[in-house]
Amino acid sequence: MSLFGKNHRNKYSYDPEKEYPVIRASICTGEQVAGFKDRTTGEFHDVKLIRSEADKLAFMKEYHLDDIAKEY
């Protein structure tokens, strides 16, 4: 842990065969969280808080995604 640097979260490794990328958005607050949802169990693994379009694009670039669905 660095006192002056940012705490970097380990990159989440996902299996495209078992999970798909999704942004979960709250209807009430508007909060958006990007992550991956398990295709069989529906369990969601949150990875990044989305505060702006730049955050969304950074998430997509980090995981090499062309498009991402949004769930409410």
C-alpha cells in the first residue's frame, strides 16, 4: 500500500463464456456501476463506479469491449 499513490484494484478477470458486461443503474439515484453478470446465476460482480462518459469508455477500453448493456 502506498501512502501517496492511488490504491489500484486488481483487474477483474472474467470469462466471456460465463459472464457478460453490464452497467447497473439506479432509477432513483442515477448511480451507475459497471461490472460483469453471471449468465447462469445472475450474480453481479461490480468493478467500477461510472460517474461520467469517460469512466464508461475507460472501463470498455480496459476490458476490450465494443458495447455494454445497461440494466435498471
